[in-house]
Amino acid sequence: MSAPVLEACGIGAAYGTRRRPVTALHPADFALHAGESVAVIGRSGAGKSTLAEIVLGLRAASTGHVLVHGERFCGAGRTPHAARRHLVQGVPQDAGASLPPRVPVRASIERALARLGVPGDPSARIRAAADTASLDPALLERTPRRLSGGQAQRAAIARAVAVGPDVVVADEPTSALDAATSAGLADALLSLPARTGGALLLVTHDDALAARCDRVLTVRDGVVEQTR
Ligand SMILES: Nc1ncnc2c1ncn2[C@@H]1O[C@H](COP(=O)(O)OP(=O)(O)O)[C@@H](O)[C@H]1O
Ligand SMILES: [Mg+2]
């Protein structure tokens, strides 16, 4: 197998106080390779979002570090340097609520590209990303308020893909959708590794969706284990 795009090395998380820390995530090791999809499953409160937030660099780990292409992305107590944030991008559970409500999707993606210092022609990137996300390009001109739940999730996928990350992390991206919309969105997500060459880390409590991923990590009471 090729060298991993991302390696989590003993990443753990605790909250509470220094004297009375409560462990949310026990030190976990796993790797993501180019072109693969890895599911993260487990009960509510198991620690899945904690893991996802550390990998995204949104939450500082208490222990361990994450490497992207062998270089430190984030480490204990540290979130990633601004210049490396583009390497890992997220798709939230409810994009309709996470994207700025009054900003057309295109402008919101342009802002993200500018903020992350992504080079190249933004309109070409956005067009290609909408295609990858199977988002009707006309919907780029709408604000999130004028999108359905499924369309907003596709807009969030387009936003993540436009940045050109090596890893996309999606945290329960289908859980706010009805079954038919959820199935279409799952297809779009699962096609990302093949279409972008990156890796997909997909947090879900949908066992059927996890079954379609290449591998499965199970989180139980903060302990991460590869179960398939
Ligand atoms: N900063 C925090 N403050 C309080 N509790 C937290 C904090 N971070 C995580 N937790 C707790 O850690 C556990 C794991 O949470 P989470 O990662 O959101 O689980 P999941 O996404 O699997 O439902 C939960 O019990 C949650 O309440
Ligand atoms: Mg969660």
C-alpha cells in the first residue's frame, strides 16, 4: 500500500480540569491512504466528533499528533498552522445551518479559498467542485436559505472539495436528511476518493453506509479500534 496521506499518532482528548481530567478520546492510532474511504461508527457520545474535530484541526488534541504527508499537521495542545489548514476539510452535519445564511454559496466558497490561500482561478475550481459534488451550478448563486437540506449538503461538499484537500472529514453528513436524499448524498461522498484522489473519513451511525466504506473504525467509550 502507498504511504498514508494522514497518520493519527496517539491522538487523545480530555476535558474537565487539569486535576480532574475526563477522557473523551483515548490515544488512537490510525492511517488514511489516498483513494480510500474510512467509516467511523459508534454510539452517540462515544467520541466520534471529538476524533473528527482533532483530525480537522478544529480542536487541539490533549495527546499525540496528526501527520499529513509525513509532516506535522497538528499536535498536542496545537491546532494547525493557517498555511496547512487547506490539507484537511470538513463537511458538517447540517450545512444549511453552518454556511453563512445570507451569503450566496459561490461567494462563501470564494471566501474560503481566499482565507486558506488556495492558488489558481477560483471560478474554475468552484465549477469543478460543483461537478464533483453533483451540485447544479445554478445553485451556487443561491443563499443556503434557498437550498433544500440535500442541496446544502452538496454545497458543503463542493466547498470542501474546491479547496483541494488531501482528506475530507464528514461528521454525520446524512443524518439530517430523508432516506432518498441521504442515499444520493452518500453516493456523492463515497465517490470523492476516486474522483479527487484523496481520502474520506466518514463519521456515521448508518451501518449500511459504513458497510460501503473500505474500512471501519469503531469508537466505544472513547476507545478507537479498527473493526474492518
Ligand atoms: N469540551 C467538552 N466538554 C464536556 N464534555 C465533552 C467535551 N468534549 C467531549 N465531551 C464529551 O465527550 C464524549 C464524546 O463526545 P462526542 O465526541 O461529541 O461523541 P459522538 O460524536 O460520538 O456522539 C461525550 O460524552 C461528550 O459529552
Ligand atoms: Mg458527534
